[in-house]
Amino acid sequence: MHMARLWDSSRPMKGGYSLESLSRDVLLDRKRPIKELFGKKILKDGSEAKLNVMPDLSELQRDPKTRPAWIDYSTNDAVATWLLHQRLSEFLRNKSCVHCNTLLDFYNAKWRDFGELLTDIERAGVYLRTDYLSRIEAQATADAESHWSGFREWVAKQCPDGKFMNVKSRTQVQQLLFAPATLRSGKALGPERIFKMENLDNYIEPGKDKALKQRPFVISGLGIEPVSFTANGMPSVDSAALELLAGDPLADPPRYGSAYKSLGGNEAGREACLALDGVVKATAIEKLLNTYICPLQLQIDAQSRIHCSLNLNTGTGRLSARRPNLQNQPSLEKDVYKVRDAFAAAPGMKLVVADYGQLEV
């Protein structure tokens, strides 16, 4: 991959640097991906299913029916890698270099050792404080639930069946906030709409002899003016829209959003802004939990280290990281729970942080 990058830095626009694409373009013999070889499920009539279903790798290796094909797949990968090395070495040998005679000399003198250093770092991994991640997960979960509870309490005050509402349902939130309304698509949100939920309390509807699996409930709209719309013309209830509706009601002095005026201001408008601000905060917290705090804990090994994949094939020459991407961890005001504090030096070691500040510029 590193040799191919030196040979042609424009390949991200031509298929990238995967073994499959390089073997196709350089060797003219495409390496078949694992899903293509083993992911096709054969139906009873002998035809292939539309969806790929990948068996477990241990099953492919141990099953006598698939073991020969698995050996072929593995050895073909090794052969393709060797042949690519030979061909790319030839390409680089024929390209001159400013500081070395050829690009192959540059690769052998600089990049090969650097690549080995990166794999050493990958194997060593990055130390994380698991106890700290566990603590902030518990705190974040409790904070998110507190915000959702506040919103549920506010909803219950707005309509009789509000206590049954699924506060994470976009459709139900749209009905509560914006109905009645005529939409851009020409459709309308009626003043009331019937939804159904699981009948956990065995409620028996009028005229029925027994409780059904689901029970109906009605959401009455508040008629708030929408601030943005989705592609299909529905009032948007994403975080950006809810932020405009809520404003910053906890600021000093408070800065209320458009929901304040729509509901007549005063206490009703203030409570609405506080409730919607809670939804914004709860959603942001859940994103932190689902994107960073919980996944990091799942990828830590027995030594409390996480092993990402480091890549030097970026357009700017910088390093990048994936599986997981350790360079996009939350920062500044988004890092509410100080996730970055989980990255630390192991006991008896020091963590050195260096920032070259746009050195390539």
C-alpha cells in the first residue's frame, strides 16, 4: 500500500489502495473479496440469495466443505501481495527522487522503517482508563434520562395522553409540536392524531370485551411554527431545529427560542423552551455514549489498551486512524464528560503530547 502511494498518489480517485483494486489495475488479475467467495447463500432451488450472509471465519476454516476454498483464498492473497511488491518495486525504481536516487531508494530508506514503526504502535496500543470510562458512562446515562424525564413531564401537561407518548419518535414529536399545520407538500397535520402503543396496563377500550395487545392514545398539537423542514416537506425535529425552538433558556439572562413566542411567552413559553432544551441535551449525550464512551470500552483489550489502525496515505501527508478513529474524539465544548481524559499514560509512564501546528504548510 505504501509503495503504491509513492507510485500514484491519485489512486483514491481511481479505486484506492486495497489489495483488490491494486491487483486488478497493476496485475490485471483481481483478487476476489471474501464476501464474493463465501457470502453467497444458496437457496433450496439452487439459486443465489439476494442478500450476502457471511459465515463465521472459524467455520470457513474448519468445515471440510469450505476449507480448500479458504486455503486458496488465503494463499492467493499472499501471492497477490508478493507479485504487487515485485511490480511496484520496478515502477519505483524507474522514478527519480530529489533526495534519493529513486523512489524505491526513498521507500527503503524512509517509508519502510516508518511503516514498521506504525505497526509497532498499533500492536502496543493506546492505554485508556477503563474505570474512568465506566464512571462517565454511568453519569452520562443518568443525565440523559433526567433530561428525557423532564421532557416527558412537560409533554404530559400538554395533552391528556401525553404520558403515553414515545418521546424519541419523530412522528409523534412532530404531531405534538407543530399540529395543526398545512405542510409544504400540501398535506396537513390534523389537530389530533391517534397512535398506538403496547398495552402494558391491560387497558380495555370502550366497547371491547378484553384488552388488546395495543392500546390507542391521542396526541394533540401545540401549533408551534416550524423553523425548518425535511426533504419531504415535514417539519424538522432534528437537533438543529430543536435548538432554534429552545434557544438557551438556562443562560443569564435567558435567550429563549422561537417556541417561547409561539406559545404566548410567559411561563408556558419558558417551560416549553426548557423542555426542548432538555431534548437537545439528551440527544447530544446519547451521541457521546453511542459514538465514543461505550464503543471505546468494547474495544479495549485485557491490558486496558485499544489497538487502532494507523494510516499514512492521507492527502496532506498526515497520519490517520481508523477502527476506531482516535483523531475525532470529542473536544472543547462538545466534550461534556471529558472523554479525552480517558487517554492516559500507563502507570509509571509519561504521556507526551506534540503538536506541529500545520507543519506541512
